[in-house]
Amino acid sequence: MGNLLTPIRVQKLQMALHAKTKAEAGYRFYALYDKIYREDVLAHAYAQCRSNRGAPGVDRQDFAEIEAYGVQKWLGELALALRQESYRPDPIRECLSRRPMAS
């Protein structure tokens, strides 16, 4: 699939955030949460992960399962959970490569 073009609206958001951070180095963003659940942002993020053949997350849900369920429905439910701030990701799996070696 290769590189996907970033939609214009997502590019504008990225450029605005970049410009703000460059203009005010110490600026802290307190309200980025509302940018995450935008339909265009989620759709582009999904397409990027899909094109990169991203691995399942801690929930072990893969692209085949999401597509069988319905991508738009899945993204819509994710957006709603993010908008309502009820989304709670599963705990992160322990990385096996970070475990100390047994002596």
C-alpha cells in the first residue's frame, strides 16, 4: 500500500499545532483530547496503521476482526468513547525483551 496522503484537514491541524509549538516553545497544550476523536484524524490513523500492517494491540484485535465488524462502526464507537472520555485502554503488556535475564 505504501505511503498514504494525509488529508488536507489533518495537514492543517498538524501545521497549526506545529506553528504554535514553534512560536511559543514553552506553550503547553491542555486541550488536545478533542483533536484525537475527530473523524478525519481517526480515519487517517487507521489507514496509516492498516497500510503499515500494524500489529494487534494489547486487546489482540487485528484488522481482519475490525473489518469484519465494520471499520466505520468501529471508528465511530471509538470516537464516541473518546468524546465521552470513557475510553480506557487495556494495561500495557510487559515487553519480554525488557525482562532481566535469569542468572
